[in-house]
Amino acid sequence: MDARWWAVVVLAALPALGAGGETPEAPPESWTQLWFFRFLVNAAGYASFMVPGYFLVQYFRRKNYLETGRGLCFPLVKACVFGNEPKASEEVPLAPRTETSETTPLWQALKLVFCAMGLQVSYLTWGVLQERVMTRSYGATATSQGERFTDSQFLVLMNRVLALIVAGFSCILCKQPRHGAPMYRYSFASLSNVLSSWCQYEALKFVSFPTQVLAKASKVIPVMLMGKLVSRRSYEHWEYLTAGLISIGVSMFLLSSGPEPRSSPATTLSGLILLAGYIAFDSFTSNWQDALFAYKMSSVQMMFGVNFFSCLFTIGSLLEQGALLEGTRFMGRHSEFAAHALLLSVCSACGQLFIFYTIGQFGAAVFTIIMTLRQAFAILLSCLLYGHTVTVVGGMGVAVVFAALLLRVYARGRLKQRGKKAVPVESPVQKV
């Protein structure tokens, strides 16, 4: 009797782990469709590139290839393994912000509105499309429920390919400083960025979009923890205070909001695990990118390097799994999905360009305020379009979170005015 009871429990839990949040009782096609199995398969695909690359780097270093190497491959190996650290006299400074006769208060206000609108449109559209692609069916008719797109890695690839093209053209058209970082160092940020994006897409199958946005807003806390581990940073008292307020606000939202329709404890647990994975991987990405900026590179060069390895990892993994062709076939069957995926990639690439321009023109504090407001608008828009409900206590929790984020911006600005070294703003290169 006990064995049968456990068998029933296991069989009831498997559909909840593998299916989307709306229909947890529908069993997956096979156990290979469970999210943690696909995560392991994806990780194995990335490891098939990372492990041989690691041994190659160690081999060239042990052989002292920088002094003994010759031949046609020497420049490539030098750039990938050792880098080209520029001398002070050889560095090309980034183009400074030029003040022209058009720089009047009205012109500055118009540019600020342009930046704010560009960021809001790019990322609000991206958020709406993200939820549409991962939580709704395509090709539904009166007699058919349609089919859902389930391969988050394929979406990550599409985003990275377009971002790579945009960054490549920017590097060609705009003067950049001499590149000095060893190329292989980008692979670590690329790997964590691909995994964080995968977790972010996958989590929408189990938790609502507002819950995901609140979780992303609370990543200040793991970023601080990762900063202590990776960069040995120290933080001010107000930073710990705002981190605590964010934790309280997120807890109020999660505890007061009722479960999503037709959800289960298993789907909620899967969603929370994926969100934790997203936050952990994304925290590592931002801190590793901050360390790479010590090579005096531009943001566009960083964007190109990270997206280059991201495309390499995702294409290789999809080919090994045979999923690249399946994703292409899904696009062929559903033109609406193809349009959504393309627009998703365009919003991602354009959003990154707006990030660079906004920070260059108005600084990181203004950019952070705009993006904080964008997260609040994203929750409101998702609730209006997809029917998510937020209780009064949950709304208060949301208000506490965003008030704490704005307090962080204000405190950082005060420190900067007093001449103290403020904590660096999270690297904007990979926001999505």
C-alpha cells in the first residue's frame, strides 16, 4: 500500500514539474521534457565547449606560447589566450560627451524624454512579448488548442545573434579603444548570461510575470553577496538597509498574493528555483563584467565579446540536441511566433543601445531611475493584459520595493556629491 501511495504521489508531481503553470495536470510528453533535465542537457552542451577550451588555454600558457609561438595562428592565439594589453600611449580614449551650441535646457529635456521613451518602449514591449511567447499557445483554433513554444534556449540564441550583429557594426562604424582583454575571459560572463536568460524564460512557465519582476528587483541582495565573494567589495550601512527593505517588500508581495490559477506547490517550487538560478547567474555576470572593464574596453566591445561566446554556446548546444532545426520548424509553422521572436530580439538589441546612450548623456543614476520605473510599469501592464491579480498588501510590498530602489539611487547620488566612492552601478551590457 505504501509503495502504491508513493507511486501515485510521484506520478502526480511529474506533470506539475514539467508542464506550464496554466495546465499542471497535463503530463509532459516524456520525462526528458522536465525543466531540470533540459537544464542539465544544456549545461552538458556548454561544457563540451568550455572544458576543451580550458585545457587549450592552460596548454598554451604552460608552453609559454607568447614567447615561443610562430606562424599564421599566432595572432589568433595571442588575442584569445593572452590578450593585447595596450600601453598608455596607445590607448584610444572613448569619445567624450561633446557640448554643442544646441545643449540648452530644452534640448537636454528633449533628449531625456527620448531616452526614457526609448527604454520604456523597448523593455516594456520585450516584457509583454516574453510573457506572450512563453505562456500562450500558437495556432489555436476552435477545434485545436494549438501548441506552445518550449525551447527557451532557442529564444536566447535569437536575442544574442541580433545583439552580436548590432555590436559588430557599432565596433566597425565607431572608433573604439584598442582591445586588450583575452577573448576567453568573455566566455565566463557569456555562460552565466546564457544560463540566467534561460532560467528567466523558463520561470515564466511556473510563476507570473509580476512575481518574476519583483524577483529581478530583489537581485540587489545576491549582487551584493556576489560582490563580496568575487570582487571583495565592502558596502555602506544604507545599502544593507535598502536590501532589507527590498526583502520585506518582496515577502509581502509573495505571501499576500494567492496562487496562480490551476497552479500547484510543485510548479511554485520550480518557479522559485528557476528565479533563484536566474538571480545567481545574473549576479555573477554583472560582477564579472565589472572586472573585465579593468581592461579599458568600451561597452560595445563588451557587448560584442559576451554575445559572440553566447552565440557559440547556444548554437553548439542546440545542434548537439537537434533542437535548432525543431525551433526553425516551429517558426515556419507559426508566422506569429516568428514575428514575436524577431521583435523580441529587436527590443533587446535596441534597449542595450538606449542604455549606453542614456548613461553617456545623463549618468548611471538617471538610467537607474528610468529602469526602476520601467519595472513598475511592467507589472501594471502585465496585470492589465494577462489578468494577474495583486492584493492591497501585495501592492504595498511592490511600493516598498521600488521606494527602496529609488532610495538607493538617491543615497548613491549623495555619496558622489560628497566625493566618496559610490558603489558601481550594475553592468548594463546584458540587461535581458
